[in-house]
Amino acid sequence: MKIAVVTPPVRDMYFTPGRNSALGMHTVSSHLSRMGETVTLFNFPGDNPGGFSIPPLKETEHLTPFLIQGEKGPVSFFTGYRQFGPSFEECAARITATEPDVILISCFAFAYAEDTVELVKAIKETGCTALIGAGGGGVSAFPQYFLASGIDFAVTGESEKVIPSLLKELHRTDPDFSRVPNCYTSIHHNKIEGTVPPSYFSADSSDLEFIWSITGETKKTRYISTSLSRGCPRRCRFCSNFLTHGREFRKVPIGKIISGVTQIPTDKHTVINFEDDNLSFDPEYLFEILKIFTVHLPERSFMAENGMDYSFLDSSIVKALAKAGFRQLNLSLGTLSTVSAESEYRHLSLSKYENVLEAAEQSGIAAVTYFISGLEKDSPEAAVAALRYLHNLPTLTGISPFYPVPGLPGFTDTELFLTHSPSLCRGASFYPWNGTLSTAQLVTAFRLSRYSNLKKKGGRSETECRLIELSEREHRLYTVVRKHKGNRIIPVPHLDTAMVEMFFST
């Protein structure tokens, strides 16, 4: 049986190479290949990593006042939308040219549900009669949404427990997907309804494989991403990890990593990015992994761009990470407000966090600290207080506007996501889901974080120094725009002036 496994193009304001690892697609492909199927991979965002400009998405017109054409430089916002990957029509043509019997589409985030739907529509318009299924994190959040696109089945959760039963049905003349665990099927055409799977099945540790992918390459450096654990026992209300992977922490067996790592080329310096949400949950396992990579890759360094939970770290662990080859420590705070932390079921110990940060500075590791703006108990004052707190510490600031997906606490009513576009379920939409910060205030907090990072940048240009001087003197944010053959410094319009004043006067 010929199976096409597909990651659709993405429409967004940005899409970094690290987000293009498509580990879900590679996991499915690996299992299918081992079971004797003929698999063709289509990772469309990787075909055009720079993307091409597209008109603004109708659902995000609320951002139009905040986009400055020609804006550039370290404090810039976004300037417009791009499609990362070929057109949907070209994607459909390339898929159907392989004459697949089955097409499996991986939607890794609900924010890109409409991209999956557009691809399905384009495939259908070619007259292709292959069975079409979809899975991944986006589908796990709201499988019924995808059934309305005309697909034959939607798979939730982890693929390891699904694929054997799914293949058994796919090989039948008249498949019955109700026999497949975690599988939803359509009841009525063009209606968002579906059968309920019998129960939720998650993979055992012994089922997990070592999967990795190359996300970028230069003459001297190769970038790869992998994820070696599943599930998180934390119950932070803003995190959707549990919808796909459950709450039991599981790890890829060490033996599989030892065997699999030998497939990674050794001809270049290799940067290994761990996409795990909580790999530091088991420090002993983490350091054993680092040793395995080190033995095979003499020239390597490590990152964990999704962020490490600081509560699982201490000064000795941080120093050991530095010695092992970590060059940057991405720390996940979630929130810096005690009230918000309690509301979100999120631990908070700023003293512990500061000790971790101090150890990072002493070890020569750069630090980036992430927190979320726009949570249920947030406020403009709290957002500025968090920004000022981080501004005075040896760390860059990463700020993420809150966005929900179906199934999060407080967002379990799926009707909400039938009246709101999935495009709003991404940080870059700056949509005021909780109403605690408006779009203008979310954008202001984002721009203030960019300004704070500029202040900590070494080797600033003359233009950047002038920008800082104007901003501090006038208590107003400025930015750089491209004008004809030169650059101009202009004030940023439409910001929340009270928040900007609070930041500069504190």
C-alpha cells in the first residue's frame, strides 16, 4: 500500500526553522515503514522556509493598525503574513502524482487547522480518491473540526497505539475505523459530528522510538531536533500537552537512542535541540542522553528551545549542563504573579529561579526567560511588573501572548471554536481571549520585551543607540523603518501609553 504522509504549508507571520522539525510526521513514517508500507514524505514548510507574502488573514484584521510596513531591526513587530511552503494547489498536485492509496496529514497545532482543511480541499478538487486521515496535536484538540473538511478519519493522541489497528482496517476492502483506538469518523457529510473513540490509548515507553530531523544546515553547522519524552504530570491550565500525550511521563529507551544516534552524520558541528516540554523532569536520564550524543558527536552543542522548567533545575544541574555543551538556557516561568500562578495551577518560586539564573551566568550560559501575557488573572500592571523584573536580571525576555485550544480548562466548550477562527489560537494573533489585556496591551508588552532585549545587546549600531536615547528621553517606544535608500527612526503608533510610561518610570 502506498501512503503519503504530509505536513501542510503554514500561513503565519513567522515560522522559524526549529518549528519545522515535523517530528510527528517522521514518527508516523518510521512506524509505517517498519511495518512494510511504501511511504512518501511531504514536509511542505521545509520546501520554502522563507515563505511568500500573502494577503492578511481576514480573521486577524484586528492586528492591521499595529503592522508598520518596512519596519526592521531589533525592536520590530511583524510586518505581514506569509505562506511557508508551496501553494495548496501545488501541494495537492505533488501528493496525488505519487498515486497514493492513503494520505495521512499531520497537523501539529490547532492554530493551523485551516491550513489542513485548505490542503484537503485542494486534494479533493484533483479528483483523488485516496482515503484521507489527519492526526497530530491540532487534531487531538478538536477532531470533529477536521471531519467537516471531508476527511475519512481523524486520529487523536499518540500514533504508536493507533497505527497497527489503523493499517489493519486500511488493508480491508471496506474499512471500519470504529475499531481503531482514538479514531473519529464522520457520521454526516459536512457536519461537525463524529463517533467517539472507545477510550484513550497512550504509548508505553517501550513503544517509543528515537526520532530526529534536520531543521537547518550551513557549511559548518547542522541543526537537528528531537523529542525523547512524552507526557507531563504538571497540570498548568495554560498548557495543552496533555491533550495529545496525557499526563504520564515516559521516555525513549536508552538502548534505542544508543542505536539511533549512530545515524546522525558527524562531518559538521551539530546543534541538538530537544523539543521536550519537561526533559529535565528526570535529570539522570537527561545527562545519560547528553553523554550518548557526546560520544558520537565530538563537535556538538545542545539547546532546549521549548524551555526548561526552572523548578526541576538547581545550580549543580545548570553547571553540569554548561559543562556538557549547553550554550543557552531557555527557562519557562509561565507567570511571575503569585495570584496568576495560583489560578493557573503553576508553581512559582522566584528565589529558586534567581538561583538558577545566577548559576547560568556563572557558567557562561546565555539565558532566555519565557512568560505568558494575557492569562485569566493578568493585568497591564502585572505585565509591566514582570517585564521590569526580567529587565533587571541577566536574561533576555521571551513573551508569549496567551492563546487557548479546545479542551483547555475554561475552553472546553467547542462551540467557541466554531465561532472563532483557529487562526486566533496562536500567540502571533495577539487576540484578547481572557479580556485581561487588550490587543493593544498585548502588542505593547511584546514590543517592550523587544526593547528590553535591545538594551542588553552588545555592539549596538549608531541607529540603535539613537533609538534607545529617544525612547528613554521621551518615555515612548521608537522603531526603525526602511525608507528609500536609508533608515528612519519613527515613534511606534497605537501602543498603550500607560504601560509604556509605567515601564520607563519604574
